[in-house]
Amino acid sequence: MENLSDIYDRLYQEAKDIFDRNDPCRFENGLCRRERENKENGFGIEPFCCCNGKHFPSQNNEEGTHCKHFIEGSGCSVKSLSCITWICDSDYFVNKKDVQRLYEIEDEALSYGLFFPRFSKEETMESLTKIF
Ligand code: SF4
Ligand code: SF4
């Protein structure tokens, strides 16, 4: 029987596979698709500057700093289920069914209490042991 850690890994892997096969962020010269579009349209890229090209804007968090898991130059350093399900624009996905599945994965993660924005898997598991 699956425990919460197994469920986390399964959902994360499925979401990651969806990202990998759709490649929504399409980095070129260090800029993601959203950043390139913003630049072309004369907007700043800051508000959409996402960590590691995938997920969750890395602009200031509550403490006024970048996410602690973000490493300049290499991006996200952890496995984060909440972040892997995030995308700035569903139109960037080739397969719309995959977008729907990402939303379902997010719902599933929420239903198991595994959805903590910007939390690593370890932090998520730790929070659960404090709650229960
Ligand atoms: S999800 Fe993040 S990295 Fe991907 S296109 Fe959007 S802002 Fe860029
Ligand atoms: S945990 Fe999320 S917000 Fe933090 S660096 Fe990783 S992907 Fe970005």
C-alpha cells in the first residue's frame, strides 16, 4: 500500500513527465518563453522570473528574498510537488489533456495534504508529522 511519501513521489514524477514531454518553458539563451515574450513586448522580465525555468515565480517571497531553494545559475535545488504543478500559461502546453492532468495532480496533492508552496518534499513530510 502506498504511503504519503510514495504518493508524493508518484504525483511528482507524473507532473515532471508532463513537463518534460511538453517543454512549456522553452529556454533560449537563459530566458524562458514568458521572459522572452515580455522582453519583446517591452515589459520587464522580473515579475515572471521563474526558478529553474520551471514553476513558481522566484521574485520576493514573504521575507523579501528569493526562495531559499533557488540557487543562482542552477535553479531549484529540491523536489517540490507544489512547484512542479505550476505553470504561468497553460497555452504553453502542446497537449491540453496534460494541462488538465496537472490540475488534477494538484487537486490530488491538496487532498492528501501534500501541497505546500515552495516546500521541498522533506519539508512537506516534516510539516505533516507536526500536524498529525
Ligand atoms: S513557468 Fe516560469 S519558466 Fe516557464 S515559461 Fe512560465 S515564467 Fe517562464
Ligand atoms: S522550491 Fe519552488 S519556488 Fe523554490 S526554487 Fe524550487 S521551484 Fe522555485
